[in-house]
Amino acid sequence: MSARQAQSTLLPPPSATHSGPVLQVLGPMAAQHEGHDVPLGPPRRRALLALLVIRLGRVVPTTVLIEELWREDPPRRAVATLQSHISHLRRALAPTTGPDRPAVLRHRAPGYVLELSPEQVDVHRFEQLFSTGRRFLARQDPVAARDRLTRALGLWRGSPYAEFVTHQPLADESTRLEQVRLTALEACAEAGLVLGRTAEVVTELEREVRQHPTRERLVGHLMTALFRSGRQAEALEVYEWTRSYLVEEYGVDTTAELQQLHTALLRQELGEQRTRAVLSDELPARAAELPRPVRTVLSGAAEQVAEVSPGAAKTAMRSMGKPQEPDRTARVASMAPGLALFESVPPPPLTGRERELRRLVAATAGAATGRGHLACVFGSSGLGKSHLMMELVQRLQSIDEGIETVRSSCFCGEGVPPYWLWTQVLRRLSAARPEAFEAAAAPFGSLLAPLLPGPQAGTGAETGPGPGGSPSPFRIHDALCEVLLSLAAQRPLVLLLEDVHWADAASLDLLRLLTTRRQGHPLSIVLTGWDLEAWPDASRFRVMTEVLKGPAAEILRLAGLARPDVATLVDAHAGPGVDERIIDALHRQSTGSPYFVIQMLSLLCDARDLREPGATDEILGLIVTCARTVLRQEFAMLPEPVLRLLRLCAVVAPDFDLDAVCRAVGGNSAIAIVESAVRYGLLAPDRQRTGRLRLAPPQAQEVLAGELTEEECQRLHARYADALSAHVQIGGDPQETARVARHAWLAKDVMPSERVLPWLLRAAENAELRLASEERELWLRRAVGMAGSLPDATTARDLKQRLHLELGHVLGQVHGFGDAEAEAEITRGHTPHTTPHTPDDPAVLSLLATSLLVRGRYDESQQLSVLLRNIAERTDGPTARLGAAYGEGMTLSVRGHLSDALKELEPGAELAERLACEGRLPDGTYRSDPRVSFRCYCILAHWLLNDCATAAEQRRRLLRLTQHGSKPWDRVQALYVDAIVAAWEGDVETARASGTEGVGLAVEHGLHYWKAMLRLPLGWALTYSGRREGISDMKNSLDELRQSRTNIRLPLHLGLLAQAQHHAGQREDAVDTLRTMVAVVEHRREYVYLNSALPATHLLHELLGPESAETVLPE
């Protein structure tokens, strides 16, 4: 049994102590509610839940969830699909939620939040136990520490989020948690060693060390435990195996600390004392804990370890950690158990860059043996390149005092002479070794005069210019190379050349020659600079590329510090015991920049003690404030053109691309300004969207935009809209049109309405073409608000009225025509005595009649049908004829006069067919196919008249008609009728298939009204399939329809619900539902729903007797 399996038996299942949902992610993701397993659905839904879990208690914007779930390929109706997944998860996690019990998954602008207590999620319980265990360890309480840490590790059942490797945030969190687990395991083993439980520690660590040989604290603990268990030979074997692995895999030796432990084992110096384990928490983690730098071999050769002689490499690596004390016994004491219990160890001087430092030492130390290397450290400002160089100098001096290091840096400013980088090198060498320098420079005389720090011209052969007058650049470069190589031959030399992105062209040309000439000489070169993509001059970029093509060249790219490294910085500045949430916030706000972390810590430590109990929430708020303060300080030092650019980006974020930003900034210097912002690390390429930029630091948008007035923000939006529209036609790319429309709308108070409105209207039209109803609704709402401000009052009034009608129709499609807002918008579009929408406009009357029908106000609807009939007789217009036939046919149908209804509906259907063949179908009025609406009611009427053959044939024709190329609302209506008739006929499979397809289509296109309608026959089918959720789905749908004032077909739906309840054995509920159905029929005189052919009518007779219906029906 493994340690992890053994530990899992120490804890009761989490569900035993919580009445709400309990989530388990430390292994295969699972959930329980009140002791029962909860099905979490398909992989995408499980990934959604996982993305919410890693931000427990925090609002995750809808846009972020969509991007992380689907990346580059979101569905057409991404928001609606996400809402569907959310609804399923909400029901799964809290199936018994009532009015007094809020949902755990809630919508909160601008997204969703999972609200569970940390005790309900195993990963949070793990981290709480881990933090508590470490605190007990720091307080010298190993018993309590091991108890908490063992319980924490016992929660693990496998790798967290392993099924979500394609979702980067979850993959990153999985990696982070695995590192935390290993740290917890190290601390738990340390406590076990202190308590003398060596056998347990051996069992716990043997397998882990094999899997994680780069975790040298684990290795050290296992070696100590084996030794104390009397298994010295095995302890030494573990060391040799680990050392071989590190050398073969990474080209590095073990740390000095582990080597000293190895020596202590050989000399029997560990003993049996119960002391702190040999490797301290504060010592830097090994290679596995640090991001491995990307090494680029531009020549195309395979990646390989730097070519350092074995002897030099071992000498370098073993000397890197050499303590300052010369006494061997003191050195061993730092590793062996002769120290006081839980003695603190000073934090390392360099945090998070140990692996990079080791590589640089291994490369540059080759100068001592005549095999110098070239190394380059790339990274944006504030990542610690200069600090890394300082540490490199100290390490090299500790390896071999004979190695000479010379630092020089480039400078950007006016008046900087050519070769300034090399002038500094020569100055330092002439000051350090004046006699040797003079002798080396003497043969080149005036060639070096422009670069020498004083009158150093010699009397050698090269005493004047060549035949061409002034010396050629090549001869100058060659001369300097000879001087440096001559000095390096006397004493190994390492040049540290910093900020080479600012180097002048001549200095880079000289560097290119030197990197070629230095091969086989005791000269190493280390360069630092920005990432090549951010260099200010493309020609210098090409020269640097050639420099890096040489052999024995290594590139290290610095990224932000990992979270454990930020924790080390915090410990160094504030002391141990800082709450993990504070460290998380500092890491997040700084994006891992050491400079940023230290600046924030300086501000925070002036305000509060970060370890103060109970102050965590206050400090978390201060962190955001401090982050903004640091950013303001940084912004205050920026050139004004760069600051103006950043303000523009902050206002228009996240929608800005390079071309538009440059046009908006204006002038020939726009590209240079953008490049400056990139070099400062304030703008970065957006990896998710090609050609787009993003603000790099968190809080940057809030800081920059927060200092602008509303008018200033609107003017920036206007400038950006103008920049975008310069290359976008109103009838062009729909996505580009929508972008212009968005920024024009946000600038509506400073841009003329006649310039804004065309973009809004075109965006609404594009949304209609894409069948994006919710997006079209948004643009129409905005256009309605702008239309009234047009200069021409008549134009404004007519346009506004038309837009009210269009908006009312969209709202009717989405929420149902009974919706109060849909009715209000349609009514606003029906203002009398206007042109062209007069009171007799059949399009307006048809929409009003539809709204009344849906709300069950049949008599009022019939009055409008009469008006439409009169208009049709006068004009013979197709819109009036279709509207009159549809309204009258529906009213007759619900009253139970089915034969008379068919006399209206069938001619209407034939007229619609004929108009469709002639291409004169008034689709613009309804934005739907009237053939579908007529055929739906014809099918229901034929079936109720026992003409099932005709009904079946028309069902097949209707499904074929809407199968390809139809509007989604036409298709869902056809599927609804097919599912209803299938339910009447007891055809469970068809009802379920049509209902499922219809609901999916409604969700995809945001048709909330039709989703609720279709879930009624689908719920019936689910109940008859043995699914318990069917009845609750039906009740929820009835509630949604009631809220949207949808009363049409309510008795039909109540009849289906009563059937489902009776089938599920809920007889009393079925009786109550049938009584409600009869009352509704009587109130609205919808007698058709007591038709003798209906199954609900048969059930009514069975449960309540025939007289219950007879007393309601007219004589």
C-alpha cells in the first residue's frame, strides 16, 4: 500500500460532515450531495465546474469562461450554451434548493460565482491543513504538524484536474497543486524524522523520490530516514541514483547541501537525535520547482548541455553553494543534526532564479579551462536580470578567484558615443590591470584611441590610419578583439554586457566578431536584454540573431517568478507565517515581477504587519491599492506620448489591435510609441488573438482609465471608432462593423448621432443575418435611444417608431409575445397618425393580435382580426389576409370550433404556399414563415377531429419544410407540435427526440420562450421514460411561461403535467393539476382542451368523473 493510499484511510468521507454539496478534485473530479453521488455531466460541463472551483467565491466573467472552455472555436450561441451548462450544474449541485436556501452557483455580473464554504471542497481543506501543519512545524510542535500534514495528504486520490489537460488554467492549477503536495510531503517527512518515525518516512518517500528525483529535500529526507533505520548502503544508493539522474538529464550535479549530507553519511555524523531534517524549507527548490528556461539553438543543432569540461563543471557546481565559514565541522553542522531544533536559515540572496544561475555558472566557468561560452539572458524590465548578474559575479569569484569579471551596460540617451559599451570594458580593464592592459594595447596604437580611457596609444606598428585615411571599422574591431584575447590568455575573463538592446550598431558588429574569435580562448560572454521581439531596431535584431548562431551559445528567457518564489520573497521581507491568500494576491498582481513584488511589499509593510492575525481581508484590499500605487508611480515616469497611448488602450480594452491603435495615436511616430510601450513591458501581444495587443500589468486598465473623466473616455472611444472605420465599410465585415458600432456607441455623447446610428443599425442587421437574436436586441435598444436625437424631428420620429416595432418583435421571439416589454415596444410602434405606420397598418395590427392571442385575450384579438379582414377586402394585401385568417382561425380553434377553424387556417396555409412559390411571402412582417404557423394549427385541429392520417402527413411535410434553411424559431415551432402530437399518441421516443432537438436549438439561439414550451412535452417523455426530473422540468417551464404572461395552450400543458404525475404515482398532485386545468378552460373558454380525443380528458373522467368537464362545456 502506498503512503497516499494509507493516508486516505485516516479521514472520514467529506460528505459525512456537510449537508450541502461536497466537491472532490484531488483525483478524479466528483461531487456528492447529502451522501449521494451527483452526476456532473459531459466533459465540457465538468470543465466549467472545475474552472469555477479554482476561483471559488470569486466572480468569473462570462467572457473568460467562454474563452477558457472553447478557446478559438466557441459555438455560435456561446452565451446560451454556457447558460445551459450552468443551469444543469446548478440543479445537480443543489437539487433540493428552495426559496430559503440560495443556490450555490449564482449569476453575478459580469459572470458566475460558485459559493461554497472552503470545507466543502477538498482542495481547500487540503491547503488549510497544509498551512496549519507548516505553522505547527514553525512553532516546534512536530506531533501536531505531522497530524495535520498527514490528514492533508490523505485527501489526495490522484492527480487533480487530470482530465482537463487541454484547458490551460486547469493544467496550470494541477501543476501548482502537485508542487504544493510535494512540499507538504517534505514537511510531513521532516516532522516524522523529528519524532523518530523513520520507518514511516521511508515508506512514504521511496516511491515519491523515484518519481521526483529533482526534489532534493525529498531525497535528503529519505537518505536520512534510511540511515537512521540502519540501511546506510541504501541511503548511499539513493544519492548515487539521484546524482546520475541530474547529470544525465540536466547536466548538473547535486546541490552542495545534498553533497554535504552525503559526506555526513559517510562519516557517520547524522546520529539518532530528533532534530530538524537536513534540508531546510528555506533552501531553494531544485530544477523541478523552477520553470526550465527555453534554450534556443539557432543553428538548428539539437539542444545540448553547454560544452564544459567535466572537471570544470563539477568544480563549478560544487562550489556554488560553498558556505563562508572555512571550518569543515561548521559546514557539516549546517546539514547534520547538531543544530538546535527548528533553527531558521537565512533566505537565499537570489529568489526563483537558482536554476538559471546554475546554467550561467556552468557556461561561464569554462573560461577557467580555456573553453569560454556565450550566454544571453532575455526578459522584460523588472524580472531581475541585473540581480542575476550580481549573483553570477559572486558565484564565479567563489569558484575561482583567478577568473576576472568585467561588467558593462548600454545606455539610451542623447550624446552617447559609438562603442560606449566597449569603452566601459576597456576602462575597467585598464584600471584593474594597467600594465598588462598597456602592453596588450600597445601594438594597435591609434586604432584604439577613440575607445581608450586616456592617452593610451602605443608605438607599435599600427600607429596611424590605413591607406583610406581613417581606420576601417573592421580593423578597430579586430584590434579590440586582440586586446581582450591577450588579456584573457593571462587571466580568464568573463564579460557581463547588460541592456544590449540599447547597443549601437557598431558595438553589436564588434560583439559579432568577438563571439567568433573567442572560441577556444579563456573568455566567456554573458549578455542581457529585452526579448528580441521588443528590440527598438530591426537591423540590430538581425545582428543579434547572427551573434547567437555561434557554437556553445545558450539562451535563457526569464519569465515571472513562480508562486513558491514569491512566497520566498514574502518570507524574506515579512517573516514566515503570512497567509497563503496574501501570497496568492501578490503573485497575481505582480505577474511574478520581482521588482513589482518588492515595491508592493515595501508599501504593505509600512501599513500593516502581514502576519497579523485576523487582518488578512484588510491586507488583501491593501494589495490592490498598493498595486495601483506602484503602477501610478511607474506611469508618472513615462514619456507623455507613451502615457497617451496607454490611456487609449485602457479605455478601449480589450478590443484593440496594432493598426487601429497606431491610427488613433496618429503621426509618423505611432509605431515607435507602441514599440516603446512594448519595451517598457506595459503592452504585450495577445496570444489568444493574432494582431491584437493587451495591457500587461493587472490593474493597469483600472489605474489608467480611472484617472480620466467620462468625457475624456468618450473622446478616446470616438478617436478609436474613427480609426477603425477608416478601413471598414458599413456594409463590410460584420465583426469589424460591430467593433466600430461598439466604440461609436460608447462615444455617443461626443459624436453626432447621424454618425453613430448607421453603425448601430448595420450591426443590428448583421446580427439578424446571423440569427443572433440577443445581439440584435442589444443593438436595437441602443439605436432606439439614439434615434430621438437626430436633427430632423420627422425622421427621428419615424425611425424611432420603426425601431420600436423591430425591437418588440425580437423580444417576442426571444421571450414570447406575451412578454410585457415586447407588448410595450409593439404598442409604441403603433402610435396613431404617423407615417408610414398608420392605425390601419396590417403589420402592426398582426403583431398586436399575436400578443393578445399569446396572453389568452381572444376576444380582443378577434376584434383586430376583423380590422385586418376589412383591410384585406379593401386592399387585397397579403399581410392583412394572412393576419386575418390566422387570428380568426386560432380563436375558433381554442373555442372548440375545429371545423370552422380549419376553414380559416387551410386557405391561409394555401395562400402562404402560393405566395412562397411566387416569392411574395411577407417575411419582413413576421420574420418567420407563415406556412409553419398555419400548418401547426391545422395539424392539431385534424388530429382532434380524429383525422389522424391527414395530421400525420402534414407533420411529415412540416418537418421536411423546416429541416434545412429555415429560421430557428420556425424549426422549434414545428418540433413543438410534433412532440405534442407524439405525446397525445403515447409515442414517448418521438416526443423525447423532437423535444430534445427543439430545446437544444432554442438554447443555441437564445429563444427562451420556445425552450420553456418544448420542455413541457420533453418533461412528459422523460417521466414516461422513468426519469424523475421530468415533472420538475415541466413545473419550472410553467413558471417561466407564467412570468412571461404566456397563457396560450396552458390547459394543454396542464393536461400533460397531470398525465406525467399520474404515471409517476402522484395521484393527488394529478387531481389538483386537473382541477386547475378545468378552471383555466372555464375562465378563458378554451373548450378545445376538453376534447374527448385528448388523453388528459380521459384521465379527467377517470379521476374526477365526466361531470367535471360537462359542467364547463357550453351546451
